[in-house]
Amino acid sequence: MSELMSDDAAVNLTTQQALEGRALAPRFYCTDYPAMAHIDVTPVRAEWDQMMRAFELDTNRGHFKQSYDYDPAILDADPALKEEFLDFLVSSITAEYSGCVLYQEIEKNVSNPDIAKLMRYMARDESRHAGFINKALNKLGVAVDLGVLKREKEYTFFKPKFIYYATYLSEKIGYARYITIFRHLERHPEKRFHPIFKWFLEWCNDEFAHGEAFALIMRSDPKLLRGLNKLWIRFFLVAVYSTMYVRDHARPKLYEAFGMDVKEFDYEVFDITTEISRQVFPLTLNTDDPRFRAGLERMRELQMGRDALEGKPSIVAKAKRLGLGALFGLTFARLYLLPTQPNAMPEQVCMQPAW
């Protein structure tokens, strides 16, 4: 009998994991809804209408209704891999459901029909993704209570422009991650230790489309991409890339099971995301700069030190953790101050997934 059926505490434990407010864990967001009601997509109307027709067609409507059989005992043979895979799924469902809740709240609180309709479609997609991950968790004997997650997860307030920058990057980097994993496992099917990875192709199509929506919102108001706002774009680029790097390196068994070098995977994802982001951002990061790579490694080492002290109640442990946190922030600042690569002429087109 599964852990889910035999012990309700397992569900609570998994939900509690999703509720944790760790520094690098996915967050839930709220924003200034009245400000978003003033978005005017007139400057990009032709592309906007084309995008909305694609959302209305909903070509993925049947994709996540498919089911599969899976024996959870397969992962029991490798407890370390199972733990990292569960962490991967819980982190993924938290991120997907975070988007769903944010988009639902925007739709509910704006009078702008263009934005309300877009958010309804994107919430629909993210809800499917979260539900599909929860089905996978159920087959492993656990699950996340999405109602509890929505009600009890701490929310972070972001200004609308921060939502645009962060969500655009999150959706595009999500696309890059899913397509890279899918193509790798397509070449090496013997490494596909769970069937959920077969769904990554259409899944990343949704991620790509959501990113395009935020690209159009930003392009509809060019000042979002000029002046001091370029400093915020740089901040979110560094934050998203460094967070992904540190998180991925905390799951070595997962990438070993894929037959992938985690560092090579991350930099391939950075390259794809950087190339895509040229369509809208006025600058990109030089992820090949040895100083950038050394900085990410330093952040990884510091986070490992912080994790090792997690939960230790002594004053010394707490002081060490604070010190490591300060060094982590200093390293982030050094990465932020590295030279960026200007993108003087962003490609003003709606891109297509490159698969």
C-alpha cells in the first residue's frame, strides 16, 4: 500500500515542504493590480491578437489528461535519487501553482479585458501543469495539498514591472530546461527513469508561449526596457541564473541518473535563455566570463555551508549561517557588477520554440 494511502502525514509533510520559505525556494507573488489594469497593448496589437488566437486554440488541451502506469518501487532502489526527484517535483509544482494563483488573482482584479483574458488562459495552463505533477506525486505515495498551499504560503509583493521581468525569465528558462532534458532523454531513452519526462515537449511549448506574452507586455511600454530599468533587468538575470545553478547542484543524483553533467546542462540552458531574451531585453549576461562562473561556484559552496547548518539551534551555528549569508550576498553583488553585453537592437518579433 502506498505511503499516501497508509499515512496521511506523508501528504502533510510534502505540503509542508512546498510551504517552506527557504531562500531559494519558489515563492508566491502578489502585485499592484490597478496598475496592471492600465496596460495598453495597442503598440503590439497585431502580434497580441495572433498570440491570443493561439491561446484560444488550446492545442494542448488533451495533453495532460493522459495517464500512465508506474511502479514506485523503481525509485525505492535508490533512496538518494528518490529524495532528489521528489524535491524536484515539489519545487516544480510550487512554481507552476504559484503562476496559476498569480494569474488568477490578476484576472480577478483587473478591468482590462486584454490582460484579464490572457491571465485566464495562462492560469488554465499552469493549473494543468500543477495537477499533472500532483498525479505523479500521488503515484509515488505523496501529494501536495494545493488548497493549503494557496491559503498558507507566504506571498511576496512585486511591482508589476518586477513581475514582468521575473516571470518572463522564469517561463523562458523553464522552456530551456524542459526542452534540453527532453531532447537528451530522447537520445538516451534508457535514462528516462520516470514517464513524466515524456510530457516535457508540449509542456515547454506552454512555458515558451507564456514568456512571449510577457515579452509583448514589456514591448508595449518601451520605458520598461530603458534607463534605470536596465539595472532591474540585470538584477533579475543574475538572480534567476544563480538560483537555478545553486538549486541544480543540490540535486547531483538526479542529473547523474539523467546521464548529464549538471554544470554543462546549466550553461546550455543559460545559452538558450540568453539567446531568447535578446528579443526583448536590452542586455544579456556573459555567462562564459570566468569571473561569472567562479562566482556561481562560490555561491554554490556558500549555500552548501548554509544548508549544513540548517536547523542547528546553537548560537555559533546561527552566527556562522549569518556570516555565510552575508558572503552569499556579497558574491551576488560581485556578479551583478560584472560587465554585461549590450543588445542595442532587440529582435522585435514574436519568436517560435526552437525544437
